[in-house]
Amino acid sequence: MGYFLKFNRQKKQKKKPMSKLYKSIFNVNGCSVVKQEQTDTTVTITVRLTKGNASRCGCCGRKGKLYDNGREQRVWRTLDLGTKMGFIRMDTYRVKCKKCGVKTVKVPWASHRSGFTDAFEQQVAWAVCSMSKKAVAKQLRIAWNTVGEIADRVWDRLDTRPIKAGCIFRRIGIDETSYKKGHKYITVVVDHDRRCVIWVHEGYGKEVLDLFMRELSEEQRKGVELVTCDGAKWIRSSIEEFLPNAERCVDSFHVVQWATEALDKVRVEAWKEARKENRNQKRGRGRPTKDSVPKDRTAEGIKNSRYALGKAPENLNESQQRKIELIASRYPRLYRAYQLKEELRIILKMGYDDARENLDRWLWRASHSRIGSVKDLYAKIKRNYDGILNTIRLGVSNARIEATNNKIKLLIRTAYGFRNMNNMLSLIMLSCSYVDVKIAYEWESESRESSSKAA
Ligand SMILES: [Zn+2]
């Protein structure tokens, strides 16, 4: 009896009251705090793994045998405590795993090979979805290029791939988006029903899209009912090869875009003509006299009319309306092209039967317009005739994917470019896809709940 009493008293004296507090502040489990120290800018705790966690493999987490006691000291950065940076320090050693071979021992607070705790990485991933990389680097006191690496690691951890899980995607949208001022492209696939990105890849073209198609199972391919896209041939041929039940829908956004581009070509031609005329007008030397003819300003009017021509007529302001009137009186060819663009825009908003009838009539008019760029537009629309009517009949739009493309461009711009392509794709998936990136405190409370459930 006496012996037990003595033993208990000794144990009580050994126990460090601060240890528990530090463990809860740093939110580490599976270890005991051996020492804590602080400087003006840092708080560091030194820990030792508890028996149950002492010999787990760093790669797969299975129990292995102790291999050596290498005594390499490692330090992990964790979330800040007030204004001080938090660090966890431990003497690591290696473990022999049956599956992976000799690996560094697993620690419960961080991923293999990472110098940051999971909570810290979660915080970085959440922040980089809404802030520039520079701001994240400054706020969390890490290097600029570490931010991208962390985003990549978090995406790897979160990736739950609905493609592999065999989800059926009924309605998808395919598009390519440019970055680096249009020098480089990425292909993006979105799911219209789940409203998220399901796949991104560097580059564009049939080979790239075929990679996505091959990732899908036979059942998934048959399940695709419609695909929205622009008129690109590579998308069409890939759909024909892989998706037997899919109807191709050419999005009205793109159709209007084609029309606007064709109209702009006509405008540039008209502007060049007007400028030529202006040059040919002879002007005397010196300051113009009072009764001399004022300089013709039509060329400038046309040059600056791009926005007026692109806008819907009901949204024009007064000066824009004057420009259109000027064009109507002086440049009938340009005005004709403008009218054709507007008619096309209205047709795309009609019901199926009306749209079909009016589109046929529009095609006839465009083919007889005797304007080169409008004839090109005619050919393009004729090629995509079924796709355009499918879109109207099924009432879908590619607005979702265009919005996503804008978000992606914004993301790349706010992140100020990427050196590593994988990091960029991971960031895109983190912020636009099916995963929900939790901020550190949400993530922590969630993992606490799941671990208590498991226990
Ligand atoms: Zn292992």
C-alpha cells in the first residue's frame, strides 16, 4: 500500500501542467510535449511521439518496425500564436514498412515530406483561393513559391475524383481558355448540373480532350446527354468518337461573339476607307481660315464606334446612338452588317420554331449580303446549324463555363502568374471544382468530430 502511495506522489510531481495547454493550443495529438521555448518572434514546442504512434510509416500510415534512431531533428511550421510563429520540433527516425520500405516515421500533424502542419496548409489553401499569392506569402510569412506548392499538396489530399467514383455527368460543357496574354491554353470541362469544374488540363485540341474521354468509363460516356461548346472541330470530332448519346450544343454566347467579330472586320474596312478619303482632302498651309471647310471627322467616329456597334440597341446612350445614325447614313455596308448581327442576336432568344424559321431567312440574307466577312460568318453558322438549334431547343447555355473561365483568368491574374503548371491547375481545381476548401478552424473542428466518431 505504502509503495503505491509513494509511486503516485512521484508521478504527480513529474507531470507538467503546461504540457496539456501547449498540446491544445498547437492542436497536436499522438505525442507528448517535452519542452517549450520562445523568442521574440517564435514559440516552439519539442514533442515526442506516444507509443501507439511511434512506428507508423510516413507514406501509408501502417505500423512498421523501428529501423534506426537517426536523430535528425525536424521542425514543422504551424499556425501563428498571436503575432508569434508557431513551430513543432521533433527528433525523427526511420521505420521499416512492409509495403513501402524504409521511410521516415509518420507524424499525426503533417503530411509526409511537408515542413508545414496540415492545419497551416489548409489555411494557405483557403487564403490563396481569394487572395493574391503575394498577400498570402506576406500574411502567413512564407516564401512566395511555397504558396503554390502547398496548394498542390492540399489538392492532392482533397482530390476525391467523381470521375473515378463513376458519377454520371448528364450535361457537360467544354471550352478552352487562354492565359499569358493568349500564348498558352488550358482545356476546362464543367458539369452544368453540379455547377463545378470536373477536369482541367494544359493545352487544347483533340489529343487533350481525348485524355478526358478515356478517363470516363463506358457507362459514364453513355450517360452524357448533351455537351455545350463553341464550334471548334476538335471538340466535335472527339464527341462523335466517344459520346454516342450526346447532343452537341453550340452556345449562343459564341454565336454572338462570331457575329461581333465579323462586324468588327467590316468596321475596320470602313474606317480605313474613311481615312483614305480624309487624306485625299487637300489642305492649305497654315491655320485654316474662317470660311474654310471644317475637317471631316467621320473616320474618327467609325474608329471609336466599336462599343456602340457591339452593344444592344436598347442599351445605347445618346452619343452612341448618334454614331449609329451616322453609320446608317454614310456607310450602308457597315450598317447592313450591324443589322444582321442584331437580327441574329434576337433569333437566338426566340422559341425553337420561330428561331428555325428566322434563322433560315437570316442565312439567305447573309449569303446575299455581298460583304466578305459576313459571308464567312454565314459559312460558320451553316456549319454549326444543328448545334445552334439544339441549344435553343434544349434551352441550355454555356454561361456557366464562360463564368468559370473568367474566374480562372482572374485567379491566374490575382495569383500573379505561375512558374509551375501543376500548381496552377491545382489552384484552379481547389477554387472552382467540387471540393470545398475549409479554413483552418473549420477544418480542425471537422477532423475532431470525425476522429471522435471513429473512436
Ligand atoms: Zn508504408
